[in-house]
Amino acid sequence: MRRLVVPMLAGWLAACGHAPLVPEDVSTAAIDAWKMTGRIAVARGNEGFNGRFVWDEKPTGMQLRVRGPLGFGGIEVNGREGGYTVIHGGEHFRTSDPETELSALVGWWLPVHSLSAWLRALPDERFPFQADRDPGGRLLHLTQRGWSAEYPSYRQRAEFLLPYQILLDNGEVRVRVVVDRFEAKTN
């Protein structure tokens, strides 16, 4: 009996050594409808902003809402490639180029077109990038479009392994994002 138990135990222990430490994740790249909520802190020189955000992505368009403490201030962007509506300070305007116009509005370059991918720890495939991944394939560092993105921690969200913290830096502006909630939506 002992000759049978020792090899079985050794085989079982070897199998345990290869078991994943976290549940296998499903890539968010193929999801076309999702909602993410969290907190954001922006620092530029001696100026800063803290607030909450909601990013709601659908095949028909996106909606991004960023609000300051107690819901004051902030900005809202709605639309899709080719036409966006921006609401800021009680003013509404339409734009087909949100990166240029929103950057002028906030006073620093905001890579709007890439944020959807970066929030899900994906490079924006439309632009050149450099990426460092851990042995499990998780994105640790991304350099793209003049920005550096660090992904120091991840959390399992249903079947998705998503960043919990995202640290963005372009040499002038530092942005810290904490993802509180993520849900894939069915249409």
C-alpha cells in the first residue's frame, strides 16, 4: 500500500504546484459593452483634482462622467467616434475631435481614444506601444502615446482579472485610478 500512496501523493503535490494562484481570466478585449466605476486623482505641478468616475461603454457609444468631491465640478463626455457631446461647467458643446478639445479644456493632453483600452490593461492597438508583462501575461507597464501606465495590482472581477490600480504619467501630469467596480454588460 505504501508503494502506491507515495507515488500518488507525489503526483498530487506536483499537480498542485502547477495550479493557477488566481482563477483564469477572460480577456476584456472582446467585450463591447461594459461599465467601470472608481476613483481618480490628478496631479499637475501644485494643482490637483480628486473625484469619482463612471465609464459606460456600449456598441452605440460611450459615456464618461467624472465628478469632484460631493458631486461638484467635473465633466461628462457622451458619443462615439466622429461625434461627442461634452458637458462642462453647465456648457454643452459637440466635437468630432475630443482629444484636442478636451485637452484644451482641462489644460493638459488627454488621450481620450486610448483610455478605454488602458483602463482594462490593454494597449490601444491603433498606436505603437511597449509593454512589460508578468509570467502570467498580466500587463505590468505600458508605454504608449507619450504616457507611461503602471499596473501595480489586479483583482478578480467575476471571470475578469482587471487592474485595481492604474498609475498614468506623461511627465507633466500624474493620474491615479482605482477601479472599484467592473461589470460586463449584455445587450
